[in-house]
Amino acid sequence: MKKNNLTSLEKKSFAGWVPRKPLQKFLDIKNTAMSEFPQKYGVRTTRIGNRVYYSLSDIQRLLDQNVTDQL
């Protein structure tokens, strides 16, 4: 993933929390996969009304844990 994409996701975050839609677009996953995402990968969420926000630090940790060396 390009660094500028992660930067754009960081710009859409507020105090370390990212709304669902920008994260879903960044990860290029559909609604069903997004609903399973927190349980499957241990990403913390918070909810305000009907809106779900995801922990940006958990997303960054997940990306860092899945780095592969491809030359």
C-alpha cells in the first residue's frame, strides 16, 4: 500500500479513530468483511449512535504485523 494512502486515512481520523467508510475504502473490502473485521483481527471499535469508528493504532499494528519481504 502506498504511504500517501495511509496518510489520507490518518487525515480522516479524529483522535486516533477512523470512520468505517474511509477505512473500508482504504482496505478495499466489502460490508460483510468489514463487519467481521474487528473480531477477526482484534481491532478495537467505538460506536456513537449508528456510526462505528476503528482504532487507527490497531490498523497500523495490523499492517505492520503482516509485512512481507518481497524483492
